[in-house]
Amino acid sequence: MEEIYRQRIKRLQQNMAEQKVDAFLILTGADYFYFTGDARRQPRAIIPRDGEPVLLTFASEVEEAREATGLSEVIPYRGLHEMM
């Protein structure tokens, strides 16, 4: 993951700690790209107050998402009903 995205995540996590927010749920392409630098058909991610972000992606895109973002925690799903 490029440094600019790590800095954005770190700044978000600092704000979350100040506001006592446990997690930030990403559901839009713009937010997903802002924090990861990647584009997905169904962009989904969770940024916890502490630790690394978790990506949720189609099972066929797991390796692609890992390579594109540099993040290791990727949870696959085969259909939107599994994602929910």
C-alpha cells in the first residue's frame, strides 16, 4: 500500500479514536478509492479504529484486491447475499 493511503487511514483512525467510533464502513467507490487507491465493482471495506482495514470482495477478485491495495485481510464472497 502506498504511503499516502496509509496516512489517510491513520488520520481517519485518529479521528475515530477522538470521536469514540469503533469502525468506518466503506460502501462507495469514491471512499474505497480514497483509502485504498483501488477500484472495485462492489467496493466494500471496514477500517477499524485500531489495526489494518478489512476488504470484502468477490471471491474471484481476492488476489487482485490484495495486490492492488497491499492489504492482506480480504474476505471473499460469491454473491451479494453472502456479503450482507
